[in-house]
Amino acid sequence: MRMCADAAKPSAERFRYSDPVTGLYRIGKEEGAKVFGRGLSANIVRSVLMSKVAPLRTGVRDKTLTMSKDVSQIAP
């Protein structure tokens, strides 16, 4: 994420990572290992919700398709 957003920052505030490996090394060295876990809980919650909600949405759509007389009238 940092490498993608780096170009939008002013020149003085850019990280200037040459590649992902160098970026990970510098982040660990300059900010510590704890920074790699930041945002982890939010991503776990999001992934759990998405993995539980997506099958439900698919099941509702499939049920609607099987109950319909004219399948061509239902938008995907």
C-alpha cells in the first residue's frame, strides 16, 4: 500500500522504496515488527464477514433463478 500511495505524497514525504523487499526491511528496521500487525484485526473481521455473506447472497440469487418462470428477466 505504501509503495502505491508514495507517488501522491509531496517529494519530501516520500518513502522511496526501491522494491518490496527493501520496503519491508526498512519498515521493520525503522518502525519495528509490531507495525506489520497493525490493521490485522480489521482485515480478519472483514474477511470473515465476506466469507459468510458471499455464499448467502449467491444462494438467494440461485433460489430466485430456480423459482422464476423466465430466467432471462432476472438481472445477474
